[in-house]
Amino acid sequence: MEFITYEQDGYVGIVTINRERALNALNSQVLEELEATFDAIDLDATRAVILTGAGEKSFVAGADIGEMSTLTKAEGEAFGKKGNDVFRKIETFPLPVIAAINGFALGGGCEISMSCDIRICSENAVFGQPEVGLGITPGFGGTQRLARLVGEGMAKQMIYTARNIKADEAYRIGLVNAVYPLEELLPAAKKMAAGIAANAPIAVRNCKKAINEGMQVDMDAAIVIEEKLFGDCFETEDQKAGMGNFLEKDKEKKLKVVPFQNK
Ligand code: CO8
């Protein structure tokens, strides 16, 4: 891999987009390597994933403008599909993915963060969908996910004006869950990921599936999705250990319901 690094830290996988000379902009190769990296994550040995960018300035400064500049209509659509397929893979990845946004998250950078389950950022982070200033629409899910996350009115304002917002505003509108000094961002992401990893993995996966799939349907159908995934947890080692420890009132054990089964 030229542009993606992967590190396994216990149960946590850390994916870093590493194309610093272009502020980690997404060209076709970065997208392909990103897809291959997620495909290769060992689902038995990993319980949460962190996605971040290399360096101290940029998470991802968008799709690669140089590569896009000469595309035909058909090629533009194909490039959009390529990004959308990878981002959808992240969104539906069986494990929670935390975006640790360490700087610019513009265009495709904002969009990839929105395909993650949770976004936290550094104080120097800048978010925006600048596409209309470049003569295109957001093409990696921005018109869809931004409205779902921050509401239609705010999403339309950000997209139509192409105005960037800073970390504090991103926090205020609910685009990110927390803002940290840059040096504290990755430690905070790791702490959150470790907290997730300490919980029952089957239950965590089923929660992701229930929330993601339930958000796409009406409440009657959503509740049925939850019921099935709730039922699916019973008879697992995790459920037996988790509830057993509680009933035994063994405080030490209750805090340590590991090792959970991971299938
Ligand atoms: N693509 C390609 N190269 C980039 C990009 C990018 N998106 N962003 C930065 N770079 C490169 C610069 O060209 C520069 O390279 P070089 O040193 O060779 O000249 C290097 O990174 C450093 O950038 P700057 O010198 O510009 O750094 P500054 O600190 O002065 O500015 C900015 C930082 C403000 C982030 C500035 O680089 C910028 O505005 N970048 C573009 C941001 C942008 O508009 N992103 C959105 C792109 S469109 C998009 O993402 C659409 C997604 C959906 C596509 C669907 C397709 C169908």
C-alpha cells in the first residue's frame, strides 16, 4: 500500500490515509487501497476501527481535483460510484468506525467522515462541501448524509454556500461529537474505541446494524429490525457471561465480562 497504513492496537484497528503532500486528497488509488484495507481487517481480532489522516493539517482535503478535472460525464459518474461504494462499505462495515478528524475535512473528506459511525475532531478541523464552487455537486454521499446528520436546512446552507465551518461550529450543529486539542485527538479516539471493544462484540455489531437499517425504514419496520437483532444476542456466550456476572453480584467479574465470543 502506498497511501494507506494500518495498525492493529489490541482490538482496535487504526486506518490512516497517508498522502500528506496532497493533504490526503482521495484519488482512485487511495480509494482502492482504502477498500482493500477494510476488506483485510480481521473481524475476529478487531472490535472497533479508527479512521484518520496523516500529518497535523488535514484529515482529507477532498477528492483529487487534478484527477477529476478532465473527467467526462460517464467518467465522473463512475468516479462518484467508486467513492460511494467504498464509503458505503465503511458505513455498513460490521464494526463501529470512529473518524478522528485531524484538520481539513472538505468535500470528499467531510463525506468520508460522515460514512463513519462517530466523528470527533481536533480544534484545527475545518469542514465544508465546497463542490458548487468547483462546478460540481457533492458526489460521495454529501447531499444525502449531511442532511440526515445536521438537518435539511443546515445541510442546504452549507452545500449551496460552499462555506467552510470550523470545529466549534461543527460541534454546535452536531456534525461532530467532541473537539480536542490536536495532540489529544488520537488518544481520545483510542480510548473511545477501547471502551467500545470492552463491550460484547455481537451486541455492539447488532446495535450498529439496528440503528443503520432502522433509520432507513418507518418505525413499525424499524422496531422489527431491532427485535430480530435483540433476539439474536440471546444464547450467545456474551449474553450468558454479561448477565451471569451481574446476577452473581461479583463486582470484579461484572467489570470484566471478557473474553466475549466474537462471532
Ligand atoms: N485535490 C488535489 N490536490 C489537493 C487537494 C485536492 N482536493 N487539496 C489540496 N491539494 C494539494 C494542493 O494542490 C497542494 O499541492 P502542491 O503542493 O503540489 O501545489 C497541496 O495539496 C497543499 O495544498 P495547498 O497548498 O492548497 O495548502 P493550503 O494550506 O494553502 O490550503 C486547502 C489548504 C484550503 C485545503 C486547499 O488545499 C484547498 O482548498 N483544497 C481543495 C479543497 C476542496 O475543494 N476539496 C473538495 C474537492 S471536491 C470533492 O471532494 C468532491 C467529492 C465528490 C467527488 C465526486 C466525483 C464525481
